[in-house]
Amino acid sequence: MRTFLLMLLLIAANTASAVSQTAIDSTAVTESIEVKRAENKEPKHESLKFLKDNRVFIRAQIDLLRVQTTRTQAERATVIDSRYLALKEMSAAIAAARDTVSADSLLTAQRRLMTSVTELGELERQMAKVEALLAEHRTRLIAIEGDFLGHQETALVIVLRGFTGKHAPTTVVIAEEGEVVRVELTPEQRTSLEQGGIAQVYHQFVEPRTHVFDVGFEGDGWPAASTLPVTVDAVRDRLTFLSLDLSRLDPSGEAMGLLTDVWYR
């Protein structure tokens, strides 16, 4: 009886162990492993890798090498034509002559350049001197003009001309509103007028207005009663010049009038 119970217990224990083992096996994870052959990539430059790996050995072997080359050439002496030597001498002479001509041309050009530079310097000095003289003249003219214009007042100047080939009078009479000015002409002035010259017969300060003068002439062959009216406008603070041209006057006949010309300063 005891033996039978032991057997039953053993059978029950084995059964429970098998059931638990089956449960464990049902929850296990399955793994698969695959083994493949690796592909080895060949290097791009195998020779360079080889040289790099063995560079010490290769250098040692190269150091042991010595290259010696011996070249032997057999030549035969020949006679050179003397004309070749003459041509060489002629070429050398031509080159020397060419150098001489070039040097002379360069020297001539340099001399011309130096001459031109010297002449240019002299011209510049002359121009500077002329400019200095012009500046001095300009300064003097400015001073004269300033002095002249600074003291300018209204004035009138009357000049005579046009007696060429005629007998000049001895006296010129200029009258205006009762004021009479008698101008005696010297023999030299009369001779100058008869030869085409000009004589100043009046220079007075006047009022800046329109003036009417009666101009008469006295002397041999000139009628005392004949007078000619002359009108001129005197500008304020200006110098008025009145030129009387008597080329149309005839002392022995009737007066034909005067040619007048007026300008201002």
C-alpha cells in the first residue's frame, strides 16, 4: 500500500513538472542567426599602399644603387674654310660699327635734347621777364587810371583839324551865352594845321548839359562876321572830346558847315 502511494506521488510530481515545462516552452523567444561571408573591398591604389607600407625598405635599396654612364664618341678633325673665319670677323666688325653708330645717334639725340631744354629754359626766362614787365606796366596803368578817374570832373576839350591845303586862321573864337573865348594860334600851330595836324583850342570845366557854341575864325582871308553853331552834350563826371573838321569850309566863300565827332573818356 505504501509503495503504491509513493508511485502515485512520483507520477503526480512528474506530471506537474511536465506541465510547467510545457508552459515555459510555449512562452520562449526564438532567435535565428545567419552567418555570411564578408566582402573585402580592394583598395583604389594598391601600389601606393604597398609603397607606403614598404617605404623604408625601398629607400634603403635605392640608396645602394649607383648609376654611372660613360659615353665615348670618336670624331675626326676637319679643316675649316678660312672664309668662315672672315665672315665671323666681318660680323663682329659690323656689330661694332652698329654699336658705334647707335652710340653716336644717342649722343646726338641727347645733345639735341639738352639744346632744346636749354633753349626752352632761356625762352621761359624771357617769358617770365616779359610777364614781369607786363605786370609792372599793368600796375602803372591801373594807378594812372585810378588817379585820372578819381579826380574826374565834367570837362570839354575842343580840337581842330581839316586845314590841309588851306590858309589857317590866326584866331579861333568860341562863344556861348555871352562868354567868349579867343584862342590865338602860333605860327607853328598854323603850319601844323596846314600840313594836316590837329590843334587843341579849348579845355574847360563845363556843366553836365547840352552846350551850343558859336565858332568863328579870324585872320587873313577869313571873314570876321562868319560863325558856325556847334552842339555837344557834356556827360557828368566824364571828359568829352569834340573834334571839329573844317575840311568843308571855304574861307573865301560861304561856310558849308562843320564835320563834328564826339567821344567820351
